[in-house]
Amino acid sequence: MAGIVEGKRVFLTGGGGNLGSATAKLLAKEGASVAVVDISLQAAEDVVAEINSNGGIAIAIQADVRNDNQIFEAVAESVGEFGGLDTLINNAGIMPHQDASMLDADLDEWRAIYELNTLGTVTVSRHVVPHIKEAGGGSVINMSSFLAVIGCSYPQDAYTSSKGALSALTRSMSAQFGPHNIRVNAMAPGPILTAHVEQFFPDPAARALRLARVPLGRFGKPDDVAGLATFLTSEWSSWISGQVITLDGGISINYV
Ligand SMILES: NC(=O)c1ccc[n+]([C@@H]2O[C@H](COP(=O)([O-])OP(=O)(O)OC[C@H]3O[C@@H](n4cnc5c(N)ncnc54)[C@H](O)[C@@H]3O)[C@@H](O)[C@H]2O)c1
């Protein structure tokens, strides 16, 4: 039986990381060809080796989303390899631990976070979207965060606002590119249990405090994000555009 994204050609940034690698593997399993793009060639190659060994189609490309030339080359390589592109997943991003309240802002840190999370998405989109237009349409998926949906009394203001910009950009892109049959949506995940996120829970009490707010009673898994990304790539989501879809186990609708 054909997978739900059979024949789709995907450009996925940050594809060597926790959420990116789970997404690349599920997309390939469901029939897509995936360009796994990452600043770390090793991370991208590891993911691609696993996909290829399971019979899936993927290529590893080293590129920095902050570097316009590198992204131009990476897009050209993907188009050459797959014969075009119809899906972009802007997943690459950072969430530094030292990020805190805007009252203590280290402006260089803010610039670095915006340059990667926000401008990186712009840089990659401006090179990939023309190819999606040429393909007759497709899907763009930006990576926002639940922190751009609700406030948090343990602030990470640079990260939160860099992701809020992506939620706004998603709506603007959706309105602009819809006439070219391009759907643009964003995913806004709550805490997905990765080694990096676990460092935000320094002790059991900090972990329990956060878990108590999750109606579904658990933190997220990379596969939760991979599932939504695959759905948004597929034609199963063919009339969804301009949406920021929160996947957080219900945290953002829970008062107490
Ligand atoms: N983990 C969570 O709980 C969570 C929640 C909400 C949103 N997010 C977002 O999901 C995305 C992925 O998060 P993750 O947890 O998988 O992080 P991760 O650190 O595991 O993966 C990020 C990947 O991006 C790559 N990368 C970093 N800088 C890059 C650059 N300049 N150019 C290209 N690639 C670069 C890294 O090498 C890494 O492979 C991020 O945008 C993050 O903000 C994560």
C-alpha cells in the first residue's frame, strides 16, 4: 500500500536533530524523498544512512540556514536529485539555556536567536518557495512553539518572540502563496522530551511542576511532531492553510 506522502519531495532543515530526524524517518517510511539538511553533516548522514538502509530515499546536505549561498546550493542539489521540490519544513532552530527575561537581555544573544530561528526561515523559504510554485503547489511547514501561544513565568523571551514572529509570518505566507496552491502552516509543540529540554528540569520538583499542567499526563515525543509534520505534508491536510497548530498534550488550554 502506498504511504500517505508517496512521491513528495521534501526539503527539511535541522534534519539531523531530535525532531528533524524523527520527521525525516517517518516521511521516508511513508514514501517521501527527503533532503536532510543540517549544519552538522555527520548528523544528517547518520539519519540518511538509517533511512537508506530501510529502503527509503534521502540525501544528506550540509548547509547553514543563516547562509544564503549555502542554502541556494543546497536547494539546487535537492532539485537536481529529486527533479523538484513540493514541501519545505523549516525545522532548524535553537533554544539556548541562558535565554531569560527581556529585562536581562543580552542583545547579542537575541540577535543570534533571531538570526537562526526567524531569519533562517526567511532565507530558506525564499529559495525553496519558487520551486514549490514551479511544481504546481505544495506545503510549507514552519516550526513555532507553544511558548508563542501562551505566556510562561519562567521566561525565554528571545526564543519565544523569535517563534512568535514565525507564527505571524506563517499567516502572511499563507495569504500570499495560497493562489499558487501552496499551503503554509506552523507547528507549535509543547515540551518534547529531548536531552536538551530535560536540562530545563534540573530536579524532580521542577519536572513535576511542569507535568502537572499537562492534561494528557506526559511530555511530548519526537514522533508526536513527526506525525503532524507528515500529515501537513500529505494531501490529507489539503484544505488547511495559515494555521498554527499547537501540539502540547493540552497544556495551553489548562487553567489549573
Ligand atoms: N524540543 C522541543 O521541546 C521543542 C518544542 C517546540 C519547538 N521546538 C523547535 O523544534 C525545532 C527542532 O528542535 P529539536 O528539539 O529537534 O532541536 P535539536 O537541537 O535536536 O535539532 C536542531 C537541529 O538543527 C541543526 N542546526 C542548528 N543550527 C543550524 C543552522 N544554522 N543551520 C542548519 N541546521 C542547524 C542542529 O545541528 C540540529 O541537528 C527547533 O526549531 C525548536 O525550536 C522544539
